[in-house]
Amino acid sequence: MPTRDTILRFLDDWKEALRQRDIKAAQPLFAPGFTFHSPAVFTPYTDFQAVLFILGNILDIVKDFKYTHTLINNDNSGCALVFEGRILSSERYVQGIDLFTIDDTGRISDLTVMLRPMRSTMLVAEEMGRRLQSLKAKI
């Protein structure tokens, strides 16, 4: 079980990577064998390149992205970050939560992202779908 200090260091490193809009800098924060659960698909991702693409695009899709609340489990097994922003050039508001399970070394073993409201979730999923299709067309 990670310590509270381990969780706090992880949170500082994660927030800094997102503040810098540098998802690649977050790669060392993912444990081998991690899982990433997207709000748009049922099957979790386990490949960092897929996560890099998704999270990098989310930072582009969700404008004015900012974390508003930090929650740490009482047993220090994980934490949650509540975020908000608006979708692309619209005024459509989105709020979400990143749920992290952290291993003993302070790395992500599981990350689940949830979004609300439903219409905003659908807009994000639609835009991500377009970007994935564009990527597939280039391959």
C-alpha cells in the first residue's frame, strides 16, 4: 500500500504533466500492466501509446481544463481528481473525475475516467471517434 506522501508526490507529478500539456512526461507514472478505462468504450486500454493518444486529445478537446478537487482514499490505495472545462469552441460544460489506483511505487495501476453531463460525454466521444478515424486513415 502506498503511503500518503507517495500519493501526494504522484499527484504533484501528474498535475504538473497535465499543466504542461505533456502526457509523455506522465509515462513513468504508469505501472507495467496498468489499465485505463475510458468513458467512451467498454474495453480497457493497456497500451501507453493508446493512452497517450487519448489523453493528449482530451486535453485538446476539453478547453480550459482544470482540476477543482482532490480526494485521497483513507487507506492511501488511490485518489481522485475532479476536473472541469468546456468542449472545443463551444460553451458546452464538461465535468469529470479521474479515479486512480496507485501501486506501492507510486505509479498508476488503474485509471478510470468518468464524464458528465451525458450530452457532453457524447460530444467528447464523437470528437474522439473522428480523431481515431483520422488516425486510422493515416496508418
